[in-house]
Amino acid sequence: MQSIISGRTKAGVTYSFIIWSTSFLVRMHGLSVGQGAIGTGLGLGICATIGSLIIGPIADRFSKGDPRKLVLIPLVSAFIAMLGGEPRGYDVPHQLV
């Protein structure tokens, strides 16, 4: 039951981010809706592919057969992503200042 709740929560957060990022690109950077959607889709697709290719071997090496250790990998990667994304959240275009 907990995995269903956590999966739905993650899906909701991901869907909300996709919708928000497209509208952010349209409003703040003057892109059309199509350009914003393509930018969002390509960014998420490329980052997900690279992340999967990099984290897979790291997870195998770190867990060493203990599935309980695999829980720490999404936790640490989400924390690192949050730290990396924080400064970009306050980026305001020159025209608005």
C-alpha cells in the first residue's frame, strides 16, 4: 500500500513540474507553447536517460545485494537535484527587473 501511495505522489509531483515548467518557459522567456513543451520534454528525456545510465551501475555497486540500501539512492539523488535546482528557481530575466 505504501508503494502505491508513494508512486502516486511521485507521479503527481512529476506531472505538476512538467506543467509548471512549460508555462514558466512561455511566460518568463517568451517562448511559444510548442517551444516550451519541446524544451521541457527534451530536457526531461535527456536528463532521465543520462540519470538512468549513470545511477544504475552506482546502485549495483553501492547495494552489493542488499535491497534496503537501494532506498538511499533516490533519497540522495533527489537531495542533490534539489540543491542543484535551487539557484535556478530565482533566475529572473533582465526585462522584468
